[in-house]
Amino acid sequence: MADILPLLQICDSNFPNGAFSHSFGLETYVQEGKVVDKPTFAEWISAYIAEQLVYTDGLAFRLVYEALDRAEQEHVWAWDRMITVQSFPQETRDGSARMGQRLVQLGLELYDSPVLAAYQKRLKAQQSFGHPAIAFAIIAQYLHVPLPVALLAYLHSCTASLIQNGVRGIPLGQTDGQRLIQDMHAQLRQAVKKIEALDEDEFGATSPGLELSQMRHEQLHIRLFMS
């Protein structure tokens, strides 16, 4: 049980990583009348998991964790760059960088991780960008949390944060939000299995619709979220 406690802390909704400020394109779908209730939101979040989380965040998480197991730090910095430059929408890039930098800072307040310290040094020198998937993977590997458990925790944290933002933005009731999180559990478990089987060259195969919604968000007149 001791291994799971640090993950519970990082995944807690009160953990101040800035996720509450970002919808990653969801707000565009809401304003365009495409996501208006629990069923349409469930469809959107399912697509986000299957595309964005599996082929970008999740795969990068796995590859960084495995690189650290092999003591190949340079691969960590390479994937930090890769996950940043493959993201075309500026708001999404900037939002992910802010969340990643914040998680690095908070992680160093809690854990004496040499790799996390090196990451922060590179961020300050503008040699790396920062991304929550990279920072979370570094922390999880430092804590010796098994990769499948750490990956599932990360995916769940991303999903739960987006669902809570959807509850505020659509809006929905809190009970509907909790039911949606529960409904996604099976897909999240399957997502971990899929990520474990992916090849490195499959990285970045995201949905054009999600990316376009993130780009259009930059032009919305009224916004509740930063991205």
C-alpha cells in the first residue's frame, strides 16, 4: 500500500498542477453545441483517451519510464522535445509546458530526484520545454512504482481532471461527473494495455478533430479555460 500513496497525492484534485485551467479543446466543442450533456461528453472524453492520451501522453510516459530504467537520460530530454513539437495548437503547447514545469517544481519540493532536478535545470536554461507526462514518469520511476500502475494512475488523473472541467463548463451535475469517471475505468485499463504494445514510431497519431478544436479555442470570444 505504501507505493500507491504518493500517486494518490499527485493525482488528487487538490494537487496544484494547474489542470483545472485547461480543457484542451473541450470548451470549443461546448460552445459549438457538440458537447451538451453526459452522452455527448462521454463520446468526447472517450475519443480523447483513445487518441490524445494513448498516442501522445501515454506513449511518451512509457518511453520515458523505460529510458530511465536503462539509465538513458538523453532519451528523456528527446521525448520532452518530441511531445512538445508534435503539438500544433499553441495554447495546448503552452498549457502543457506550464503544467509540466509546475509538476517538476512541486515534485522537487516532495522528492529528492536527481533526474527531476536535472529536468528543472534544463527548463530554467530553456534547453527543455516541460510536460506533465514527462515529469510524472520521472517521479513514478524514482518512487519505483511499477510502470503499469503508474501509467494507469496518470491516465486516470488526466481523465478525471478533464471530466471535472467538463462538469463546470457544460455544465453537468457532480454525480454525472463521477459516473463518467467510473464509466471510463474499463477504457483506461485497455488504454494501458494498448500503450504497452505500441511501437515508438506510432507516437503522435492524434485525431485532427481534437487538434482543430484546440486551435479554434484560441479565437473564442468568451472562455472559461486557458486552453
